[in-house]
Amino acid sequence: MTDTKNVKFYDNLAVASSPHMVTALDTQKTMMWVLIALVPTFVASVFYFGVPALILTIVCAASCAFFEWGYERLLGKKVTVKDLSACVTGVILAMNLPSGLPVWMAIIGCFTSIVIIKQLYGGLGRNFANPAIVGRIVLLLSFTTQMTTWPLTRLSRTADVVTGPTPLGLLADGALSEAPSLGNMFVGNIGGAMGETCTIAIFIGLAILIWKKIISPIIPVCYIGTVFVFSLIYYAVVGGEYSALHMALFHVLAGGCVFGATFCATDYVTSPIMKHAKIAFGIGCGLVTMIIRLFCAYPEGASFAILFMNVMAPLLDMVAQNRFYGIGAEEKAAKKAAKEAGKEAGK
Amino acid sequence: MFGAKHLNSIHVGHYKNTAGCATEVMPVPQVVKISMSQNIGAPCKPLVKKGDPVLVGQKIGDTDAFLHVPIHSSVSGVVSGIETQRNAMGGYETLVVIESDGKQEIDPSIKPPEITDQPGFIAAVKESGLVGLGGASFPTWLKFNPKNLGEPMVLIINGAECEPFITSDHRTMLEDTQNIIDGAQAIMKYVQATECIIGIEGNKPDAIEKFNKMFAEQGITNMKTLTLQETYPQGAERVLIYEATGKTCNAGVLPADLGCIVSNVTSVAFLGQYLKDGMPLVSKRVTIDGDAVTKPGNVVIPIGTMIRDVIEFCGGYKSEPRKILMGGPMMGRAIYSDRMPIVKNNNAILAFTKEQAFIPEETACICCGRCHSACPFNLLPTGFADAYEARDVKRLNDLKIMQCMECGSCSYICPAHRPLAFINKLGKALVREASQK
């Protein structure tokens, strides 16, 4: 058919191992979806806390990106600001702060998150703990007063009173009767960190993340479920001025439980990969949160709980791999057989 | 079916651009180069030498080795030489170069096989030169000759065609439906299978409908279609066995041991035709697609035709190709030159330009675990990667790397674009090497 002599052949085509196509959902788009899921929470925080919330969020996102860029430039590494992971850290950190925090303190928090927790441990994917959570904890321990001064929402502010306690603070002080209604806690008209208060906005974000398959629902469901069930049982046993159901809902809606379960505990890097380990991770987060809230000095325990479980995550993964993946199963069987053989010989 | 258990799978774009392209028959090229390595197992030795005249269907390659099938000429003409060429796997293969005389004279010895018993059937299948046409090129006669003959068997016909772009199996199902039914009935008779399940992905409703209609018309009750999910990799042998029978087939286990005979739909269609006219496997229906090809379509091509000639038949290159794949983009092999000849197990030739040829640069692993949840067998590709980096054979074995079938789902789904499937292949090679020591 063809005169092969006159045809140009292509003899140096590109070769590579299969597959030859990849998904369009790369790291940058994944992070973009997390940012989109944070939008409802961000809007709610600006609505309730006004311009300071807006400024603090922008400063945190920008300074996290700047620290990442600066560190990588300084060390001659490939600059990875474009993957947006630093911005996500910045926004999550901002959502964990009270809106009245001085901007320079927030920047210190960003430095801790990005440089100390993320980059010094090897950058994206290598950090042992959630950068935003550690940033918040460092700020909480360093500037306790400022970090626990909670501005009231614009709806509940008066000329004289601009700050007030959080629901969990009231609970710790034994002044539960002054706590806001569950309805106010659901829509976010309460004192607290900027992003934590409006539960409905966080649930919208959670729905977006699950719908776009950015996260698996296992961790948030296990976390929030454990908080609910634990407090239900606790208050059913202990009793109190409110019903156990009321208190269970109170604990879910108050503080950082829902926000932490949605945006912090589900951080890929610091949560386990195996399904069974994810379940244990979520339950662990819920348990530690409740133990801190009910039995420890701090009124709120979500960030400590997540940090604690971050450190546990590799261990949980290891256990899950051994138990459900069958790693070392043969050795175990051999050991068992040897033990039994020893017993036989002992007889 | 609510509650039905499926293996993990991923959604990959279908790109079945050529599904509506009725098959065209390519005229015989001036020259064919027929490879002597067209099956898993031993390569054949040429039975002809330079200057010999050959006819269509004449046996030109065979060997005494156990695992092989003979190779037949796809054209009539004169052998102009025996060449050696580097193949797509990196090794070397022998090519018998035949200059066609354009007459396509058929070897007079070709007649429908007379089959009376099971060994006769196996011998006929072996003589036909049939290998697994889904891509694995495993000699089919061996597959139809299970050790446990007589045990209850199910014949599973693989019409999933889960790879993007490829539509040749789809066209076979639409155009050669009767041959598939005849071939399946013959196989069922000789492997003593009681049932035949044709697994077809839900994105080919016309094929499913056609089969069901013909079963009803002909009163066939021992065959049925199974609509598979439209996800990748439904067409992988071990996945298909699970979807069709619920049985778990581990790597290294023959499907026959589980009472399953799995065969590609095109293999079965060929067999149906072969039992009627006795013409061995000398041509193949191949999907030609990709953004570098002017006129994509499905073409029946004589085995040994150079890819360049095939592309020329499809209107030539539209723009400069940078990557040409034999097979689909998920598991296909990138070849270095378009001088390569068509082989038996080709089901697609995809020519891509620069825009489609390269995948984005690798970035840092974000430990999202998508590779693990995409793996049909729930393996842990990130674990393989770490263990391979440390050359830790024990850890690779612990993680059961040999179970990996290299489907590429992990690489596809990775947001950091890590070449995980490639690392799995390297890891498997490392384990094999270590076990040989």
C-alpha cells in the first residue's frame, strides 16, 4: 500500500511506564476544594465578628504563603506555594483564633505552623502534626489571655460588653444556666473562635468535602458521633439540670468539635490511611476531647485531642496493617506453632 | 443492586470516540514484519527463509517449547528477510519480513478443523495460533485445558473493555455476535462448562441488548450477560471473576482452579470463526485513535503490518506524534518507533501529540490514601514505594506486592502524580530477583 521509502518514520517517540493518563484532581485542586469548603465558615465569621475576622484571615493566609515561599527560597528548594496547602493552613489557623487577637500574634502562629511544624519536618506530607493545630496550641500557651478573650458576635454586643465567655467556658465555671440556646449555638451566635461558632456553615463545608470525595466521611462521623455518645452516656449517669440529649448536642455544637472534625482531623498527612485506623482515629479524637472537657483544667480539648491523635496516627496505621492487611500473619502463625510445639515438648 | 459487594474501582474518562465507527478492512500492505514473539512463553523459530514463497495462513513460526502457539503468515508473497529488532519490552525479537504479492492466495491446506473430542479441540485451538486477545497474549489452548477438567466450570467471557479509547471489543460484540455465541458454545462443550457469563460494562448497552436478543431468538439458556459497573478496571481477569462469581482469585492462582475459564470476547469470536473456516489468526481488529490521528476508527489489520502503514490508512498523522501506545492508556505499552508491527494481542494503537503524551510532574505525597482506596485489592502503594526505596524485600512481601496486577489505578488517582504503578513493577521485579537467589 504505502511506499515505505518515502514515508517519514518517528523513531524517537517518548516511552514511559503505564498508565499514560492521570486524574485532573491534583494536589492544588484538592486544596482548592478545601478552601471552597472553608468559604461558608469564613463568610459566617465575617458576618458575626466583622472586619477584624476578615483582616485576620487574610493576614494568616498571606503570611503562611509568605513563610513557605521564603523558607523554600532561602534553602534553595522548589517553591511549592502554588499547591495552596500553605493557604489552607493559614485559613484553618485563622478560623481557630478569636477575632480580637492582635495581628502580630497571629503571624507568630503562622510562623510556627509553616516553618517549624511543616517545613522543618520536610515540607508537605512529612509533618507529624497538623500545622494549624500546633500553631493554635503554641499561641494558646504563649498568649493565654489574648487567646481566651472571646469577642461577642456583632448581634449580641452592647456598648459596654464586647467580650464574653464561650459555652464551654460557662460549663467549666459551673454557670451552665447562662449558656446560649442550642439554636444560637447551631447558627453561631455565640462567643468563640472565629470559625468554630457557626456549626451550620461548617456542615455545609463538610458536605462539600464529602460530595467532592476530598475526604472520607469516616473521621468526622466517628469524631462527632463519639462526642455525642460519650456525653449522652456521661450525663445520663451523672445527671444535671439539662437532659442528657440536650447536653450531648451542647457538646457537639460548642467549641471546636465540629470544625476540628471537619477540617483539622481529616488532614491527609496527619490522619491514618487504613480504614480501620481512621475509625479508631475518629473515636480517639472524640474520647480525648470529652475527657479534657469533662475532667481536665482546660474548658476545650479539641485541638489537644487532634494533636494527640496525630501522634498516634502512624501507630494506628501500623496496627491496622498488621490486623487487617495480614502483615506478619505468617510469622505470627509460625510463632504460635513453635509455642505449641514447645508446650507439647514440655509435657 | 443495592448491597452488592464490589471491588474498589475508579472512574476514568471513557473517551470511546470510535464506538460508532463500523470496522473497516485495511488492504494488504506491501510489506509485513511478523514477530516471532507473540505469546507469553517461548518465542517461535522461523520455519521459512529468505526467498521462500508463502501463502496466507501458512505456518511460518513454531517451536518445540511447551508454552507457545504457532505463527502464520498474514499475506501471500515472498520472504524478503529475517530481521532482529528491539521490541517494546526492551528485549529483542525476530521478525519474518514478507513482501506481499497482493494476491492473498490462501494456503490450500486450510480447511475447517474436524473436532471429535477434547484433545482434538485443544490441538485445533493450538494450531489456530490463538492467544488471549485482551492483551495478555497467554496461549489460549492451555487455558482451555485445565488440570481439573470435569469439575464444575463457568465460562466467563470478558467484554468489559474498561480501558479508555478502545472500542475494538465493542465492535466485535456488535459485528461478530453469532461467532461469539458459536465459539462460546464450543468452548463450553469441551471444557464441560455449564454456564457462560458475558461481562459487559454498562456503557455498551447496545452490545448487551444484542446478546440478550440473540439468546432469546435462538433459545439459548446457558448463556447470560452481566452488566458491569462503568469503572476501571472491571475487565481485569481477577476483578471480573469476583464480579461474576464472587470468588476471590489471588495472584498465582489459575482461574480454572476456582472453576472459572475466562476468555476475552475477541478470542471467543475468533474461535467461532475459526471452527467454521479454519483460517488461523492472521488479522486483528484494532482501534486507532488519539489526537495525532486524522481519521480514528476500527480497522481489521493483517498481523505484521507496520503501525506507520496503519496510520497512513487512517489518513496519516494530523500533527506530530510524541507517544504511541499499543493498547489503552491505563495499561498499554509506549513504543519507541512507529516501525513496530501489529501483533496478535494488539487491541488499540493510540497516537498522542505533545499535549496528551505527558503526565504532569511528580509532587510530594500528601498521604491522602487515595491509592489504597482505589486499589481493587486494597493494597498499599505508598507502602510499596517506601519499601522499594529502602530495597526492603521482606516488607514488600509483607505488603503482598506480588498481588498487584499493575492496573495503574493508583498512579491514575494520585493527586501528586506519583508513578506508583511503575514503582510496583520495580518492586515486583526486585522480589522476583531476590527469590531467584
